Amino acid sequence: MSQMKVEITIEEGVLAKVDALVKRKVFSNRSRAIQEAVQEKLERLERNRLAEECAKLDPAFEKAMADEGLSEDLDVWPKY
């Protein structure tokens, strides 16, 4: 994946915390720390969006849709 250089503005206190993590070798450098933080936040937002969409589903309707036609197919399924 290609990378691009960007310029950001960040609060001094936040940068101090990032620098402390770099000093403790939690991250190799500032860029890596910020990149991982942004990626983690984006993934969390995506999971939240998926959870919100799933919450809109009607469980009874979804079960009915999943079970639709299932009884017809049961006799052709292998026995275990």
C-alpha cells in the first residue's frame, strides 16, 4: 500500500504522550504511532456502524427469512 506524507496539528500534551511511547519503543516513531492510532479508530468506527445497522434488524423477520424453504431441503441433507 502506498503511503503519503501529510502535515497535522496536534496538541502538545498528546504529542508528549506519543513521544513517550516512542521513547519506550512501543512504536518505532511518531508516524507509526499516529498511523496505528488512526487505523484503530477507523476500524472501531466501522464496527460501531455495523453494530448500529444490525440493531435495526428485526430478529423474528430475519429468522423467518433464514428458515424459509428450509423444511423442503431437510430430507436431502446428509444424516450425521
